[in-house]
Amino acid sequence: MENMHFSSQNFINRELSWLEFNKRVLEEAQDTSNPLFERLKFLSIVSGNMDEFFMIRVGSLHDQIQAGFKEPDPAGLTPEEQTKKISFKAHELVNVQYNCYNRILKKALGKENILFLKGKELTDEQKNYVQDYFVKNIYPVLTPMVVDQSRKFPLVLNKTLNIALLLNKNGSEDCYFATVQVPSVLSRLVDIPCGDNMRCFMLLEDIIKMNLNSLFTGHSIITSSCYRITRNADLTLDEEEAEDLLLTIQESLRKRKWGAVIRLEIEKGMSKSLLSIIRDELEVSKEQIYEIEGPIDLTYLMRIIDMEGYDHLRYEAISPQVSLDFAENEDMFSIISKKDILLHHPYQSFDPIINLVHLASNDPDVLAIKQTLYRVSGKSPIIDSLIRAAENGKQVTVLVELKARFDEENNIHWAKRLEKAGCHVIYGLVGLKTHCKVLLIVRKEEKGIKRYVHLGTGNYNDVTARVYTDLGLFTSNPNIGSDASALFNMLSGLSEPTELNKLILSPLNLRQKFLSMIKNEALNARNMKEAKIIAKVNSLVDREIIEALYDASCAGVEIHLIVRGICCLRPGIPGVSERITVRSIIGRFLEHSRIFYFHSDGDTTVFLSSADWMNRNLDRRVELLFPIENENLKSEVINILNISLKDTVKARTLNFDGNYARMNRRNREIINSQEVFFDIASRKSINTVNNYKEVKFKSIAAY
């Protein structure tokens, strides 16, 4: 490759690209074509996304600065330079977010007779109700904390909302600092009685503010304001030294409570004296402070979204469709024996996966079930079936990835339940996260042992399967079955697969496979053959992959990338990436599937994967790339890519400058790819759902 490919100007900083992604989510809250409650959902998601971004990504940069690390990233920015640019962009984004809330969405809610009240707006009857509610429900839970000579500044927990106060004793000039945590165990939205056909709410912190005097009797409150901190949660595990990974994970969760403060959110108008005390105690810089004009932390809006009686303010309710492949009155093993089956979620129901595990758990001919679990739901039917299988005497092996960030506690809970039931539970591999999605069922049949496999791009989570777009393959292909067995032997033992038949595995050879396929397209282009790459991923960060794509573009390869989130590749660089286009689709459902298409001189190859084009996926995780070889299914996957590339409603294109723009619809058909996919699923569905429980799509706080 030419040296110009390696120039820092050819790369977009990862963190700034992520902020651009969250900006696109915010644009959905601003989009008047979306129903009001859906706009609130996107606004709430922006807040949740920012929390994780600061805890992990900004937290990591903070650690690098503290350690004196000054090496620039591929975009040429040192950690300190990155934090400065992040601060500017993040402050700008938060201001736009709250302008959207205060000036647009809050007013729109008012037109729907949904009101948020402050103390001064209450009628006498409402004041009495609020006072009674405070005494009975809130006061017993509160713990006021005063700082003086005998009581030090308390530990302020990560992401908790708090009220800071300055007070003095009646008749005294001495001031005291105090803080009260707004209880997270209580609903932040409190229903207040109001007129017919109206819904009135007060925020929990506003009710507490009205009653602060009852917490500090004999004192005068000089000033009070809300604040919230975000702590560094990027806690690297020393797995090599850990004798028990389970205990190490549990300890790391406790440490998250007192990591360094990365961000301080304060209520607009907080007094300088109050802010000065908080800043000194929490050791935050001016750039780390975010003055919020409105309620701090808008994730509470999810409670509004789930209210009954407002269907006209949501997307039209639709149900996941049950594939025609399961229309026959045969058991699933017989159906999968005949042919490979591809499902496209959430347009097609996740139930066949749940039903297959359930069927296997009770089938006397099933000998073993092996499955990887990365993120599962709070009440997982798959977990229940695995437990039942173990109780029925089957050999059940489950890899529960304890290092799945922010799902650690949930996964620890499930791991203990599975072990108690008699399942063999693997807690992942030292130094690697197991992120691949594999289900293997071993069954005794007339012709001998047969293996049934499900491979997916997304988690075995029945809840997120309603809002994440993913693809899953059912197969009884003996080569894939053999590979799946080899994978589980690697995960549970010490064997390392030497040569797999169909599956490509990271960190063994997945990077090399991707690079080989990209370079092959470049070689074909240089030999004047048609060459084309289409890739759909969540994130594109890996420098080596990006440089290979640049080289392929220079060779003449047509490259179309569909990247939902972070994209460090800069398209449209003269002489470097002129043949590369990048699109991002942000819509009703979270784009989560990973699809890879290579023209291969007419011998088209199509792969699905659990992996994004990121360093962590290629080098530090156990991931799978698997081929779609059935020609009909291959055509289906290619059609998904082509429809995604034609989206003119929810797609944005990445420009050379790192900004995204809506698609120009002039003289182009209006296409919302997600709506098209549901139409396709509807045409290929069972009209009567034959014992399949229909589940309506719903909004969840995941994006």
C-alpha cells in the first residue's frame, strides 16, 4: 500500500465518530415524521448512550492521561486532545438535546394533556396530595447527609441523582454543605391528580425539594440544586492473577461505585458557592461540568412511553411474523434436516429458536445441548429450557460470558442458577470475551448421531430480538456441526481447532480471512475483473481493515459500507477512498446484523458474523464468521443489502468531513428499508400462528 493510506488525515477519530452516531439518534427525536412517544424514546436513548460513553470511552482516555500516555490515535489525536474535542462536541449535543425537549417535545406533550408540574403550579388539592405522598412514601427512604468537622463528604454513587444544599443553623452564620440522594428505588415520575383526560406528573426530586425543611429542622436552607455524577467504569480485569473469574467480576462491579468522576451534571442556575464545594470534593475540571436546563438524566422518559391509552403516539403495532418454513406439521428437527433456514429478526419471530431449545430439552433422543450466552433477558425462556434439559438428564454445557459489559450481574445470576440445576457452566476464556452466538444440539437418530446448529449475528435474548435487526441460520450441515463441536471443545477444554470446515474463528484466523477476501477483490480489480464489496456492520474501527479497503478502492473495487455507529474510515478522499460509500441507518429498530458480500469474480460469497470490524472483535474476542451457501438464502441476504443501500428515509451518508447528511430524495423512490423488510416477512409468514405466541414490538431502552 502507498504511504498516503497511513496519513492520520485519512482517519476519523473513534470517539468523535461515536458522538456523530448519537447525534443521528437525536435527529430521530427531532424528526416530526416520527410519533411523539417514539421521539421521546430516542431522546431518552441519547441520555443512556452518553452515560455509557463517558463511563467507558471517556473513562479510558482519563486513565491514559493519568498514566502519561501521549501516543496519538490513527486520526493523529493524543488522549488529551481527544478529551478536549469530546468536551466541545458533547456540550453542543447536550444543548441541542435539551432544546429539543424544552422547546418542542415538552410542548407537544402539553398539547396531548400530559403535563409536568412544578410546586408553584399546584392547586391546593394537589399540594395536599403531594405532601401526603411525601410523608408516606418518600420521607422514610431519604438519608440526608451533612458535611462538617465530624462527617466527611459522602460517597456519591455513580449515575445517582442527588440534591446539594447549603444551610445554616437558625441564628448562626456558619454554613454547612448537605446532600440528599434521590432514591432510585422509587419511581421518578409521580402521578398527580388532575382534570379528566389529563395526565399530570411531578418529578421525585421536585417533591423532595418542596419538603427539604422537614429533613433539616432547625436550619435554614440557603440554596439547593440537583447534581449527578458519572464515574469511570472502564475497569480492566487482571484475569491472569484471578484464581476465580466469578469473584473478580463481582469485585469489579463494586469498584464501579467509586471510580474517578468523569462528568458532573448540574442543574442550571446552581449557586457558585455550592458548585465550588462539589467541584473541589469530586475533583472535576470546568470542561467536565454540564449545566442542564431541565431535568437531569432524561432516561426517565421511558416511563412515559409505556403508558397505556396512547397508541396514537407510537409506531403502529406490528407482530413478528412466523416463517413459512415452519408451516409444516413436523417437529423442528425434521424441518431443519431437510434444508437450511434463515430468519430475519425482528421482522420474523424469534420463537423458533426458543421452541427449538424447549423441544430439545424434553426430547428423549437429544443427548446434549451446548450454547453460548452473551446477553440474555431478565426472564429468559431459553435459560428455563436449559435448566429443564439438565434436570431431564441431558448433558448441558453453557458458556455464560461474565465480562459482557453492564450485563455482568444478570449473567452471574443466570450462571449460578444453571450450575445449581446441573449444567456445566463455562465462565469464558482468560483474556477473551466470547461473543459468538452458537447453539448446538446433539441428537441420537436412526442413522446415528446428528448435530443441529443455530448460528446468529445477535444475542439469544428474546426481548432485544424484538427491536434489534439480526439474522440467524438453522442448519444440520455436518461440516458446520463438526465445527461447532470443535468450538465448544475449545471453550470448555484446552484444544485449539487446527482447521475448521466452514466456520472462521477469531482470534485464530478471522482477521486474516477478512484481509484475504478484501485483497482478493483488489487483485481482481487490478486484473480488470469486476470487483465489489458490500459490508454491513455496527462499527468500523480497525486500522488494518480500513487500510485494506483504501487499497482495494485504489485498485478499482466498488465498496459500499453500511455502518450504523462508529466509522473511522473517511470516504471520498481523492486517490484513496473515492470508490467507497458509507451509509448509516437509524430507524425504529436497531441495526445489528453483520453481513459481508464479496463479488469474487462472479463466484459470489456471502457471510454472516457476530463480529464487527473492530480490533476487539478480531483480536480479543471469540467470534464466528459463517458462510451462507444455499443459493436461495444467499439471494435473500444480498437482497437485504441491496434494500439497505436503497433506503432514502432513514439512511444518512457519511461525507468526507466526518459529518452525515440525509439522503437526497430528488428523483428517487422513497424507501424505508425497515418497512420493506417487514412487508417481505409478512408475505413469507404463516397466517395462523399454530401455537406461536405473538409478541407486539415495543420500545425498550436499547440503542
